[in-house]
Amino acid sequence: MSLPPFNGPEIDRQAPSDSDSHSHSEAPPQYDGLAPPTPRRIPNLGHALLFVSFAGLLLLVLQVILLVLGKTPATAHAGVVTVPHPRLQLAVEAAAYLVTLLASWLFFPLLWKRSFLDGVRWHWATARRQAAKLIALGLLLGGAMQLVTYFITPPKTLPIDEFFLTSSSAWVTTFFGILVAPVFEEICFRGFLLPAFAIAYDWLSLPRTPEARLRWHTTATLTPISLIFSAVLTSILFAAMHAEQIAHIWAALLALFTISLLLTYVRVKTQSVAASAMVHAAYNGLVFLTVLIFTGGYRHLDRMTH
């Protein structure tokens, strides 16, 4: 399975619109002054921290509101986290994700001087043109993950099983996992954190020479080593974010780490966060489809514990 060719390390320049995202040519810049303008390196680490902090704070506030209302979002019994109100918990997470994206859509263009989708390199046209291959890749990864979990001996119950106690909760979880979570997580990890960590790495490793500083101020190319460093770091964080759901099973965490690396590869290869989100959604979709078939359309959820 092939993906569009990737022309070297990621270029952090003015992102093309959907109408011209297929073009890789760029006219040489014209400068009126003695020194060229500094390229826009976005999203940088400050932008990423702002995005993540806003989402985390909003989620915390909503969780506190639930506590005040007597709707405890999660409790722990013998070290196992349980979710007494799974649909409410998913509603809170979805609200936090959507409000964060809306606020980012309005705020970050003021800093970046370009649209939010261009800033995070969403590039939907690229994903749409490669949709068949991307969906097939996501289904392949989902199948591989199912094969891996077959050889894992998990505890009798997992925290994520709390979201499949009733048919209605299972359907809400399915739609959330396919439509909402992949979009937010890919914008967060591959749209913000991936370039942010790579930019920070390149800055910290920049030789303190006039030639290096000139290159920094006249280009915005991310080095391959910075992208590798960022891919590993963001994948560790990606796996850690899902650790509680799978009871910190190391084999499953390693599988999630690998999945994240592959999603990062798709993002870098295609220069499109929408492409990695499409793979992510297809991957989740196959996981849910497996459970859907196994439980007879979520009518026999007791089979999950046998």
C-alpha cells in the first residue's frame, strides 16, 4: 500500500489551501529589506501547551461540576476505576473537545495570521483523494490490534468495559470513538504536539553559529531527527493517555505506542492531519465493529465478560 510521496522533512511554511495542496512548487521569496523575514514556525511549543492546557482545564471544570451535582464521573474500588455514568462522562469529554476546537478555531488564527485548519495542516483534500487507501490502512491496523490482543491475558474486567454495560452506552461510545475522539486526538497529537516538539528540538540543538542562525531565520524546515524525536515522545504520551482504559497492560500500551507511530508516519508522509484522523477513525471503527458483531449488535453485552 503506497501513500503520496513525501518531499523531505516537514516544511513549516504557509500551508496550501485545499485547492492547491497538490502543488509542491514555491516561488522564491522576495525581500524588500536587508534581512529576510523570520518564517512562521507553528504550532510551536507555546501554542501546543495553550491548546492542551485549555482542554485539560475545561475538562477539569466540567468534572467538578458533575461532582457538585452528585454525578461522580469515576470512582476507584480495589484499584480499579469504574465509571458509574458512562454516557454522562462521554458527554463531558465530547463537550470539552468540541469547545476546545471551537475556541482554537477563533483564537489561533489571530496569532498565526492564517486559518486554524491551515495552521494545524488539516488538508482535507489530501485525505479525500487518498480515502480508500487510508481507510484500508486503518482497518488493517485495527485487525492487527485485534490479533495482538488475542494473545494478551487481560484482567476479567477493564475500566473501558464500564462503557459497554448497556446497549445505549455502547452505541454512544461507538459514535464518540469513531467521530469525535479521532479528530480531536489527531489535531492534538499530530497537529499541535508533533510540530511543537520538533521545533523545540531543532531550536535546542541549533549550533550557535552565524550560519546556523541565518538558516534558522531564512527557512522553516524541520530536521528528520527532530521529527523522529517528536514522533517517539508524542507516541509515549498518546499511549499514556489511554493507559487507564486498558488497566496499564504493558503489551497493550506497546501496541498503542506502535499505532501512534504509524499514525505519525501517515501525518508526515501526507502532510495532512485529516489523513491520520481518517486512519485513526477506521482503526477505531474496526475495533468497535468486532465488539458489535461479537455481542450481536450490542444486544448481548454479557458475552464480553465470558
